[in-house]
Amino acid sequence: MKNGGIGIAKQSYEKHFGSKPKRPPKGGIIDTGHDFTALNKLMPHPIYGWMSWVQVLNPSVSMFEDLLPLIAEAHENAVIKFNKKTANK
């Protein structure tokens, strides 16, 4: 099963889940105690949670609507990173 996620700001991640977990070993998952198979629940991304990534498997319409601010935040952060990366070219 492929697993997607969104990268949010560290402050937003910590607001929802507390401190970010340590990077897992190659091929491993983060250790947060979450059931990464749970449906319709905001949780850290099992592989990229250490980078402030989150996921929701099979979100309902209302969950998706609740995620829109985090999606917008992720987009804004990606634009900022892209602009910094391309500013010196």
C-alpha cells in the first residue's frame, strides 16, 4: 500500500502530537504509539513523521475539510522553500 502525507510546520506538528519523533532506521517506522492503519484519523506519517509529515487514511468529507488549513500551510511552506531554492539561480 502506498502511503501519502503532507509536510506541515514543526509548530503545527508539535501542537497536534507533541515533540517530533526520532528518525527511524532505514526501512523502519517512527515510534509514536499510533496505529498507522487507523482510518479517518490525523496522525504522524509512519516514515516521515520525524520531518513533521502527517497523514489521514481514507478521510471523510468532514475530516478532509478539517485538513484544509494544514494542506494550505503545507503548500505555503513548499512555495517558500521553492522560492528560496530558485532565488539564487
